[in-house]
Amino acid sequence: MLTPAHARTSVAPKRVGVLVVAYNAATTLAKVLDRLPQSFIDGVDHILIGDDASADDTHAVATAYQSGSTLPLTVVRHPENLGYGGNQKAGYRWAISHGLDVVVLLHGDGQYAPEVIEDLVDPLLAGHADAVFGSRMMQRGAARVGGMPAYKYVGNRILSTMQNTLTGLDLTEWHSGYRAYRVDALTDLDLDSYSDGFDFDTEIILGLHAAGKRIVEVPIPTYYGDEICYVNGLSYARDVTMDVVRFRAAQMGFGSGSTGLDETAYDLKPSPHSSHGRLLDWLGSRSPGRVLDVGCSDGQFGALVRAQGHQVVGVDIVKHDGVAERLDDFVEADLEQGLPGTGDPYDVVVAADVLEHVTDPARLLGDMTAALAPGGRILVSVPNFGHWYPRGRVAIGRFDYDQRGPLDQGHVRFFTRRSFERLVTSNGLRVVARDTVGSPVDVLARGREDTTVGAVANGVAAADRAATRLWPTLFGYQFLYVLERV
């Protein structure tokens, strides 16, 4: 295979392919292929034309072009319409199975300029990106000069701003269909779970962002001709809005997840209104002593306890990077098998969001009690299954596990305030103090304190805290306890 001039600096030649998505593109498809630069054609590995069950002569035009061209073309006609996203999925599966390194998405209707295709490929060949998007908005005013209707321009800007705000990205345009991807980046995404519709392009951005992939934008010219638009603008706006709202909700812990051992570190919740913040307040009111952090994760919470003057020993099933440096000592153990011996008795045992992860919480609570020094106390936080969110999921028959939160995929036991306090009593303990914290809505404001989203999030969080005070068993997200032996 020949290597294009722009790829000759690469360590090894890259196999570059093009996916041409076509639907009723009989009048434009051949012109689009004719406009591909010769320098690009000289090095392209393959071009796949995906005819999505067109009602016109798109397939006949494609096969005729194939027979009379030296381009490495493959023409596929889907027997039934897969949808815009479904057509892309089929093409990307083809690119993966054929061992391509880079695949470019090109529309057969001529809306995107084939002449600048190398601008999208270059950052990928240079190793600077995992995905490159052509943007019509990077050059001020260029989209309108190129013929983009005013209503589409305004809608594009409004939606892109909203999507950036909710996701933390900073793309100039979310709605361009001119894109290029590293194929190995696509293999890291669950493409089959994405939409078959036009919001597939938004879902793939969210997938790349969640996977930590590098997205680069390059400016492209805007072309609007007599092509037929098959996008229902209102439905499309609704779909992409719901996509990013669901993505943001998943970041907060609301969203589907699978059960099983979660070996990732838990996020530290530093807010004074969070469970970690309240537990730190309780610990800070005590004289320095020995503290056992049960389920210490990566030790970030324990490090804050240590900074208060306490000696902190952590226990967890996974030894995360840096945990030994953050704590005075660390014991790697499966709490499902009970609490291991950890030396001298402790003044305080902390179990922050732990008991719900073991099948026999009574046994673990008993082991924690046995580890206490005389006069010692146990500090516990547990999620509230009586919170309105899990209640609602159960009421409408949609119970399932989430990525985190009250329905965390790692939870094997669920507690209400009454059931947990019954567990406390049965273990020979009594409640010295209790508290309730609301939903972590203020996490939406992190890094956005001076924005409208930050102001709204903080306002909603304040309202949620007020509701939690009025009705803790319904609006309480977590229950916190100080316990001691009877």
C-alpha cells in the first residue's frame, strides 16, 4: 500500500479508510467521490459506500462508479434502512474487521467538503488525537457565509453551548457529520448500545469523552445546496438534549450499571454538606487517637483524618496507588470474609459507605465493635433505600443498579433508617448521634461556580437540603451515625 505524503513521517504506514454514508444520494454521490484529493487517493486503503436502502438509484450509481474507477471501492446496500446511526455502526464494524487504523466519515450528499479530508486525517496519523471533528463554527461567520440557514445556525449554537455546559467539553460544534476516528478508539466504545438515529453523533462524542479519548477540531467550509434534509429538528434537539442529560446524570451516579466487584476508587466528597464532610466534622471534634478506616479506598479521606492529628490504618480489598503514603498503615483484605486483625484497639472505627457492600453486614459490624478500645465509637454512613429515587424506580417497575448512588452496582444490601437502626441494636450498639445528608446535586457546580449551571445547581442543592431536614426518610440520600457499645 502506498503511503500518502502527509503520513510519511509516521513510524509505520497507517491503513486509512473512508466510510461514505449514503441515502437517496444518486445525484451527488459520484461528484463527492470525484472531489477527493489525488494526494489522499494515492494512500487510501479502502472506501466503503454504505447505501442505506435508498429509494432512488444510489446503489446503481455507486456500482457504476465502482466499475469505472481505480478507487479501492466496496459498495454495500443494506436490505432495509438502518438509520443514520445504524449505517455508521455497520461501517465501523467493517473498518474494525478489516484492520483499518483510521476511518473517515464522509456524507454522500456533498454537504461536507472532500477537498479537506486530509485536514481531518493528519492529527490522527501524527498521534495527536483519537477523534477529529470538522467544525463549521471555528471560523467566525463562515457558517452563515457558506449558506447555513439562520435557524439552523442559532439552533446549532444553542445546543452546542448546552452540551458543553453539561459535559464539561469545549467544542465549537457538536453537530458536524464530518469526522475521522482512530479505529482502536472506536473498539473501546459500546457502539451497539448507541442510537440508530441522528443523535448517534452526540452519543459517540459522549462515549469518547467518558473513555478519556482526545478530541481535536479542525475548521471546514460550509456547503448548503439543494440536498434533502431528513432530520426532524425538534425531535433531534430533544434526543441530543436527553443524551447529555442522561450522561450528566450518570456522572452523578444515576444510570444503568452491572453488578459485580467495583475496583475503582471512590470519589472523595469534600463538601461540608456531604457524608465525608460530616464524618470529618465528627472526627475533628475528638482528641487525636487511633482510627481504623474500613473500606478506605485510595486513602484520600483517611489522609484528611490523618491531617487532623489521628493515626490512621486503612483496610480494603484493593491496594490503590498512593494509599500507603496517605495512611499510617494499610491492610489488604476482603471485608466479605470479615475484618482482619489490625493491631491494638481503636478509638474510632469509620465505615463510610461500606456495610451495604457486604452480604453479612451484621458480622462486619460485630468485628468493628470488637476492634474498639474502651469508650471507642463507630462512625457509619449508609445509603437510604427509602430515598425518593429508588422508591420511584421500584414503584414504576424499573428497579436496576446504577453506576453509583443508593443503587450502586456494588451494593448487595439495602437499608432504610428503621432497618439499619434495628441492625445497630441487634449488635449491642446504641446511637449516640445521627445525621442525614441530601443528594449530591452540588457536584454539578464543581468547576462551574461562576456559571449559570453552577448557580442553578447550588440553588437546587439548597432546596434539597431543606427538604431533607423536613422529611429525612424520603429526601435523605445517606444516613450517618455515631455508635457506641451499650
